[in-house]
Amino acid sequence: MSKGYWVAHVDVDDMETYKTYIAANGEAFAEYGARFLVRGGDRQVREGAARARTVVIEFPSYEAALACYDSDLYQKAKALRDPVSSGDLVIIEGYDA
């Protein structure tokens, strides 16, 4: 079974309020076996354009990644994020070669 990933690029307008989202999303991520691989950090945009923050989260399966996003737990956390940020999120299946 292939792992699943969330790849997000986010601009945050109010970091103090955004921190409430960070605190709230932990329960959903724990339930679905999520693990942060990238959470902000130093970076260089070498081609194209990017938002201020990049986040990559690994899930044990693509199905778990989808289920986490659709869960009531995550949607409650997302409601805290939406008013203070904008971004792009791709949920993608990992490559098993």
C-alpha cells in the first residue's frame, strides 16, 4: 500500500490565530497516523512562485490522507485556519517502485 501525503503551500495573515489551528489539528493527525516531514523551515524557491510556508505531511496510506482531510476532527481545525490564511493543498499518493 502506498503512503499518502499532504503537500501544502500557505500564506498566513495572522500567526497568533493560526497557532490555534496548529494546536487543534494534532488530534486528527494523530488519529490518522500523520507525520510531519516539512513544517516551514528555510528554503529557496528556484523556479516559479511559492507561498510563505511549505508543509509536507506523510500518512500511512493514501486512503488515510484522504480520510483525515474529510474527518470532522480536521474540518473543525480547518475552520480555525481558513479566516487567517490562504493556500494550496494537494493530497497525493506516494510512489512505490
